[in-house]
Amino acid sequence: AFDEVLIRALEKFDDIMGVMLPTLGAERQATYSPFLPISPTTGQVLYVPMKATDPKAGTITFADEDGTDVTLPVTGGNTKLQWKPDFGMRWAALGVDFEMFGKDHQTNAPIYSRICKILGVQPPVQYVYELFLDEQGEKISKSKGNGLSVEEWLRYGTQESLSLYNFAKPRTAKRLYFDVIPKAVDEYYQHLAAYAGQDEAKQLENPVWHIHDGNPPSEVPPISFALLLNLASAAGAEDKAALWGFIGRYVDGATPETHPVLDALAERAVAYYEDFVKPNKSYRLASALEREAMEDLVQRLKALDPAETDAETIQNEVYAAGKDRAFDNLRDWFKGLYEVLLGQSQGPRFGGFVAVYGIPETIALIERGLAGELADG
């Protein structure tokens, strides 16, 4: 496929030069050639001007490194194209009808398209996406080492979560760092959970339709990734087996075999907790107002029957314990719970956490927090 189009490029040599020369400085114009011959004596790629072109014979003539004139066919791996003409040539040779590329290619896209048209092929529909940024909003670069590899993402998150992260708002510069992984994992499963109940039009708008080529799976884990992370934090879990002790009690009859998706999430949650949450945990003592509310919450939890209480009921009690106190904002109450009990400033709904972790276990955790045992390490 490439040889045929390389011959066509040789036939259109002057037209391609007409596109490229205006983009170059005077010094570069004097030596530029869209074809880069491979020296038959040294094997080096040569950036030299052409002395002659012969479209009928399919050859070019140039001065080799030793100064002798050499004539070579442009086909058979004897030449390559400069990268900008090469981009358009590949579109033509491969019949590309849609091309996504990063913002760094945007200024050269008209050149690629003109080359493709010169070679007799309609250029593809093009979609430009923004570049990823690091945690500070800076451009990611190999030299800084401030990027995040696919392998690193997949250690802590699912392949589907990575697909969703790429799918959403491609024309917006997005921060790509480890903290975005849990949110992406849970957002994917939220979209998946909604899919079955949507009409066809809404399903076509749902990211999971696109991620799975119109055939998304049906299994949605009964526990969110964020909740698994908080469970790992509260339990100090070192492996997923520690989490399954709580999961199996919360989800009736659940095992790693019956819930493989949840099992995979549990493994990733422990890895994420060990590498990112645990090293940054910072417990503090409760304020007087928080202590009063937590003592009230303990009494409210003791009044509940663990076997008959769901997450929503627990959440209502947590909410009431805070609402009965003079917090300026109830968010401060929930933030205090996480900072005192889990050593972090945020998390999922606390009622859901208690339901999975266990009411007696949560009471014990609160009592340890109030006694200063957690802040002491």
C-alpha cells in the first residue's frame, strides 16, 4: 500500500514541495526534500536535496555521504518521507476516514490534509483533543516524569474507568494524576447501573454504550470503589481477604467467586490504599462540638438493630446527630467524622460506610477516636 502511494508522491513531487517550502526558512528551503533516502553504503537516513526525480522510473537521484551520485527507487524500503508529508501519505495509503490527534498536531493538520488531497484521496474527518495536565495543571513531559502510565492506572483502576476518563470531554485539558482514579472507577459503574433503565436514545448517549461497542455488561458491584477505600482505611487492610470479611456480611452470600468484579475492585482498593491513602493519613482529635455529636451518634447507633438496619437509616441518624449541634455547616460535621476516624478529609456517604463496616465496629472506631487512640497512631 505504501509503495503505490510513494510512487504517487514522486509524481506529485513539485506539488508537495509547493505545500512544504512556504512553511520553511530560507536555509531549510535550499536543502529540503520530502523524500529521505536511505544510504546504500551506510544505512543512514539522509537529509539531502534531490538532484533528479524520475516518476516514470520511480527513482530519485541524490548525493550519498561520500559525495557520489546515487539513484534509488523510492519503493522497497529505500526511502521514507519527512514526517509532515508522511502523515498525509499514510492517510491516503491506509484509507483513514477518521483521525483523532492531540492539540500539538493542530497547526499542522491543514498540511496533512493538503498532502492527502494531492495524493488523490479525501482527507479524514479530524478531531482534536486537548493534552493531559499533571496535578498542578502543568503540561506533562517525559523529562519531568510527571505523567501517569497506563500500567499504573490499571494497577489501581479498571480498564473501563480509563476508557471513561478518556471518553469524557476530550476537548478539555484534564488533570491526569492518581487522585482521579477512584472517581473515574465509580463514575463508570454509575453510568453502567443507569444503562438498563434508559430508553434507546439515552443509552446511545451513555458512555458505556461506546466503551463496550453497544453491548455493555450487566454486573454492577453492590459496593462503590470509594467505599471500599474507606473500608480498607478503617480496617487497615493489607489484602483483599480482609475486605471480604466485611463484604460477605453486608452482601448476603457474596464471595469472590460469585462477585468477580467486586473482587477485582477490592484488590485494587487495597493497592490504592497502601500506596496513596495510608502514607498520607493524618488523624486529629475531635473538637468539643464534634465530640458531643460523636457521643450522641454512638448512642444512636447502639439503639439500632444491626440485622434490621439499612444504610439510609444509619445515614439519617448520622445526619440527625450533626443537625442537633451548632455546626456552621453540616459538611463540617461529616468532614470531622472522616478526619477523626479515618485520617482523611472526605469519603462516600457515612451511612453506607457504617452499613458495610458494621455498627458495632463503627461504635468501637468512634470510641477509639474520642479516646485519642487513632490520633496517637
